[in-house]
Amino acid sequence: KQIVYLAARQSGRYTPASVVMDEPIEYKLESGDIWKPNNYDKKVHGPVTLVRGLTQSYNLATVNLGLDVGLGPVVKTYVQLGLDEAPPKYASILLGTAQLNPVEVAQMYNTLANGGFRSPLRAVRAVVNESGEALKAPELEVAEAVSPESVYTLDRMLIEVMARGTGRPARRQLPSGLVVAGKTGTSNDYRDSWFAGFSGSHLVVAWVGHDDNRPTGLTGTTGGLAVWSRLMGSIVTSSFEPMLPEALEHRWVDYFSGLETSPYCDGSAVSLPFRVGTLLERD
């Protein structure tokens, strides 16, 4: 889902406070069949802010957003983040049906953790002699793949996933005050349970599944997140504290309505990035 929200941010038409409809949709496929996605909780939530749609992992809000942005920009975003080949332009990719392995997911999340700069993952850190002296180290390749403003905005929403969304259970395993960002993933019939996320110095991707594709019975929260949080909580790491791009500023908005509000608003105020000078309706 985070790919869809990043594509929406790159389009320039959406902010974290923009409202999208979490409502039923019937999408006609090329085969003539009708695709009718549902939310995990089987409920419809109506108008929701982008930050809420992502943190609560609402399928219907994500599909409606992705179809408005367009499958083309969404597919392009996969490649920008580091996927070697673009996934097919099927509507179902809006809910993460692209066939990815953990290394590919790590490559894309590495770009998010690096503020939009893509660097190929390497298994070899250096070639050394018998004394441990480095003879040769791989050249570091870094290229700006996505605008820092768009990635910063998404990263702040992924932090909210951990603070008030599907990643919240990780708090029981993580040190108090540690800021992390990440997202759960659950495939159809519970065959795959994912969690990918990062701190300020470590990125971890956890996948739980069977080699023969049998259902695991686990969601991204009960499977992948449980593995991820136990590992992240067992290592010495630092908080994720991305630098605010000059073109952005933080504003307090209501998590549910998207209206500008006070930081003292009981439980629903959230600080999110917007372009400097953005006009927001007040609560």
C-alpha cells in the first residue's frame, strides 16, 4: 500500500490530510470478471484521511486512491524505489499482489530509509587479506530516485503506522522512545505474512510463509511484525530521525478529518509535513 501512497504524494494532488473514500468498488478486469476488494475488517469507513488510510491499512481507501492516481504512476514508483522490472498493470497490485522476494522488498525500503536515494544492496562489504586489511571495497552507487519531499512525507506516515496503526503492537518489544517506521503486509488467504521497517541505522524485512504456499493463518501483525519487533528490540539501534526538507513544514491536523487543529486536541492531533504555505481548512 505504501507504494500507492507514495505515488499519490508524487502526483502533487494529495497531502497526508487529503480525504479519500473508503467505500466499495467494482472494477472490471480485462477478462470481463469483476474485482470486488474488501477491507480486512469487512467494514466500510467512508471518508478517511490519507494518513488514516495507510496507518489502518484500509484496502478500499487504497484502491480508490490508486485508481485515481493511475496504475501507470504506481507501477513507475515500484521501479523508482529499486525493483528491476515493473510489475504488470493489474489493479490488484494496488493491494500488493506483485510477486516480490524479501531482498527486493529490502531494496525498495532501503530507498525509503535513505530519503529517496537509491543504492544497490550488496552482500559483499569488502575483500580483505589474511591480516584483515581491506584490499578492495565495492564502489558506493547512490542516485536520487524519488523526491526527498515525497519520501519524507511517506516516512512520517509510516512512523504513524507504528504509533497508532497496524504496527503498534511492536511497542511491547521495542525500547521506550525508539522511533521506527514500517508497514505490515498480508496476502490473500493468509499465505504470506510480511513486515518491513527501519530505525535510524537498521532495516529489517520479515516474511513468514510456507514453501508450498499453504496458508499460514497469520496476518502481517501476528506473523511478520512479531518476528521483526523481537529482532529489532534485541539489537542496539538508533531512532529514525529524517531531516525535514526545506520545502516542507510540519502542521498539526486532525487524524480523522484532516482539518488543521491544535497539538492539544485530545488524541486525534498529528504532526505531518506539508509544503510551506499550504492552505489547510481549520477545525
